Amino acid sequence: FPVEDTAGQEAKQQQIYRICIPGAVDFARRDYPSLIDEMLVSEIPPGLKFVLLGRTTNTDGKELIARIKGLGLEPYFSLFENFIPHRQFYDEVRKAWIVLPLVTPRCRDYKDYMEHKITGSFNLAYGFRQPMLMHDSFARTKIYRETSLFFPDGGLLRTIRQCMEHPTPLKAIKKSMAEKTDFRFDYQAEKYIGFIYWPPH
């Protein structure tokens, strides 16, 4: 993936904190309801923008967008209705302040993600060396501890505010990811190819 380390500077200059939630809207995979519920009862940090980086024209997407608009939360979201061209998709990830997989115990597929499944958000974060913000149940896994900050149930917005006010831990994770060989694209590509072709047929 092409990597340019300018996202943090852009966000600071513009005072816009773009949190990228990749993937078509899918309630089984991502806990949008908890996010919306929390936004209704907690103070929303200034400059916050959730980027729903995926198609929103499916049934779940239409339901989510209707709720966002009905509750007056649209200013806090960046929405895409149709297919997002690859260049634009990758540019949105590159510009992100944080990647938010939004997988919590309320998701139907949560157990699968804890045991054997991986969300594409992880690969995008690794490929672009972007820190993630994850539910604290994932903190037991070493690679997530090295690449993520964590929030408790009901504490997503509070954790986001803490990251805004005290950015040092987030910067440290980003710096570590930039220096780590494991997150280089050529290294990840080699691992992926090896996975496909091993054992030999």
C-alpha cells in the first residue's frame, strides 16, 4: 500500500479527526447501534467525523443512514452510497486519524473474530500503518496490543476524547508500526502468497 505520513498533520491543522470504519454496512460484523446509542447520551468531541467507508445501499445501510439522519447526527458522518473507487478508498484510509473495526461482543460474528476470523479493517490498518481503536476484549492478543488503543463498553467517545487531548500513546503506536518490518507491504504480500501456495499441491 502507498504510505504517506501526513494524516496526523492534516487532522491537527484542520481540527478534523477522521475515524475510518471500513466495509459495507453490516450489523452482524460491526456494532453501529452501540455507536449511535452512545452518541445520544455522551458529549461528542468537537471535530469528530466517522467515515463509513463502504456501500450503504443494502438493507442494513439504509436502516443505519435513516437513523443517523433522523437523529440529526449526519454532521458527524461521512457517507458513501455506491462503490468507492480504489484510489479514493485507499486515500480515505491514508487520511484517517484512527481505524475503527467496531467489532464488539454485541456483533453476531464477534465469537468468530475472537477465534479464527479477521476483519478487513485489520489488514487495511496494517497495510497503511494506521493505529486502531478496538473493544478492550481484543487486548488479550499481542498484535492488537502493539497496534491499537482500547475502549470499554460505553466508553468509545470518552476514549476518543482522551486520544485527542493526550495524543502521545497514539503517536507512539503509529511510530512503532512505521518502523516494524512485519507491516511492510512486501512482507505482508510474501506471507499472503505463501499462505495460498503452501503446502505444495
